[in-house]
Amino acid sequence: MGLPKVVTRQEWQAAREELLALEKAATRARDALNTRRRELPMVEIDKAYAFEGPDGKAELLDLFEGRRQLVVYHFMFAPEWDAGCASCSGFLDQIGHLAHLRARGTAFAAVSRAPFTKILPFKARLGWTLPWYSSSLSDFNLDFGATVRVRPDGAAGGELQERPALSCFLRTGERIFHTYSAFDRGLDNIGFTTNLLDLTALGRQEAWEKPEGRATSLGAPAGSARVRYHDEYVD
């Protein structure tokens, strides 16, 4: 069935210690990578962006809530959709109490191209209280790569298409700088659920994972195919 080999406790301990050496090396490599990320240069934002939120019209500076840093999660919710992306919803479900970010001078907000009149009932349905803004009044998502134009053949320049993305900003006074962005699997190490599943024997249960066949060894489909809004799961 492709499941782990059954061994004695002593054999397991030896294998675990061998893996631990690799984990420690990966931790040191991750620390070095994070240092390089903090050393990235930054770009000043000299374009005005308009948003709509619970208090009406807003500018990018308003999303900082007076704090030094801002993390924006580009939630996939196109204007023509009736509901937001299920996978993005799973990501927002993992966001903890924002007090811990705010204590470090960092604000968090979700931003989508859908009009705020669609965002508000969807947000209420899933019980979220975090800040969420509509960028339908500007090309914010396009400028930061969260929405791209793609033709059916995969080339650029066609229909608008959403993609999972995250952007980080820093401000000094009223000057705003773009410091970092990540897309698609670049968000892997941010999610609590995926990080936790990576520690288990069956992993994320995605078809691309190795050892091959592990994802379907118990007759389960690939993990992403089972993602639902949290109020749609049957336990």
C-alpha cells in the first residue's frame, strides 16, 4: 500500500536521528534564506490605489492601521464569482489572533477584486473578523501579480486569471514601500495546515508527493481535491 516500513523502536530511532541531521540543516538553510529575504531592496509605491472596506473608501496607507508593516493576502475572488476560492478560504481559516502580529507593528488584510458587497456576506458566512478590502476600484491586484492575463494556450495577454499571492509592505511616515511578494507554492511554508501535514506519514495527500502512491494508499483522493469551505465538511 506504499505505507512506511514497520521496524523496531531502535531502528526507528536511528532513522529518526539521521533525518534530524537533515532537518537541522534545513533549519539553518531557512534561517539564511530569511536573512536574504530581509536584505531584499524595496520599491517605493508612487501610485494611488483605491479600496473599499467596512468604512467605505480607503487608500493603501489606511490598510496599515497606523502600523509600520502590512501583509496583504491576495484572496482569489473575481468580480464575477459568487463565492471566494475554497483553498484561499482554507488559508484564511489558519490566520490566528491578529494581536500577535499587531504587537510587532504589523497589520494584516485580505484583498480581493470582488466588490465589497460580495465580500461582506461571504466573510460573514465563514465567521471571519479580519480586515478584508475590495480592490475593484483599482488595478492593485494586477500590479502586484495576483491577477494576470492568460490566453487559453498559457501565454500572457488574455483573460484575467486569479492566482494565490501575498505581498508585504513597509512604511516610513506616509511613504510606502513594497518589500516582498510570493505566489502559488511560494506560500507553502506559511500555512499551518500544510506545515502540520508535512510532519505526518501521509503528508498533504497530494498526487505529486513522494513516495509515489502514498497519497492514495488508503483509497483517498489527492488532498487538494477534498478542500471545501469549512462549513461544508462532513466529519
